[in-house]
Amino acid sequence: MVILCEPFTSPAGRVITRAEALNARLGHENLGSLSAARGFVPVQAPRLSLPSSHRAWDDVAAQLPHLYRDVAVRPVLQRMPVLAADARSLPDAALHRAATVLGILGHAYVHVSPSDRVELPPSVAAPWGEVRRRLGRAREPVLAYTDLIVNNWRVAGAGDPPLRVGNLRLLVRRSTTRRNASSISASWRYSPAARRSCPRWRPPTRRC
């Protein structure tokens, strides 16, 4: 005779199930990434680009390593057009990409050269503030770990390579050096949350 046990669902498991269902219904993970398969890492890979209406942000971000090297970040961002980031102009699904791009551009603007306190140009400050507001973030212009690492990666390799720390590359980079390109791996190695989100980690299960 085979005795079957009733499925055991812990409080944590119920929270994860609700989060998965909510994010699936919304079609994005703006309220926070949480799943049994990937932990705190997004279920869907981060967007590689913004809508065409906001291509100017992507274009400058792609040039950032060279602009930073040539100390040309500030004049370029000062000339960048001010684009709207309200719900009518920028869809919810693009908010994480926008937060990453604008956050890294803003960080580069401040730190590209030593100086006294500098104010971000309207082309960055205005839309970044709106993006943070829509994501429920603080009003202060802070580059969050979520934007710098958790939502700033792509899987390197042809075909459909597995999601492994060693396969990850930064989407938006500030430097042209190889060290910077692999910095996401270093960051994930020292982050317990990220390590637990690798496919090798599985939540504990209860035996009958």
C-alpha cells in the first residue's frame, strides 16, 4: 500500500506563489521579483532596449564607456533631450530598463570627474525622478543595487545558454575594461540573495 502525504506549503511558499501569480497577471515585476525558480532574480530576462520613443537614452548608454573614458559624459547628457516618463509615454514593462539606464547615466554624470556638488541635467533628473516615483522608490536620486545588478544583465553565448553566474554580462556598462564587463559575476558571488537565485539552488522540501 502506498501512502500519499498531503502537499505541504509553508508560509514562505504561499508568499512566493502569490508573488508569481501577481507578477504574471501584471505582465511585469515592478513590485519586486520573487519566484521559486529564480528567487529574487527576474523570471523574464531584462529588456535589451527601451521603446523607440526613448531610444535617445539607450544610444547614450551604449556610448557611455567611451564618453566616460574621454570625460565627455556631462556635455552629452546636457544636450540629451528631455523625454517624458509618465504612464502615457513609457509603459510599465519598460520601467526597470529605464531605471537602470537613467540611474547609471546619472551616476556617471556625477562621478566622471572630481568636483563640488553637481546638479543632474533635466534630461536625466526629470524622467529618472518620475521612473522612481512609479516604481515606489525614494525621492532621492540613488542608483539602487536592483538597477545596477539585478536588472542589468544578459546571458552570454549562442543558442539558449543556461542561467549561470559565469554566463552573465552587464547590459549597461560604464567602462570598456574586461574587469567591468565581468563585475556582475563578482557582485553576484558576494550577494547571498543572488547566489540563492542561481538554478542550482532549490528551496527545501518536506518529506512525508
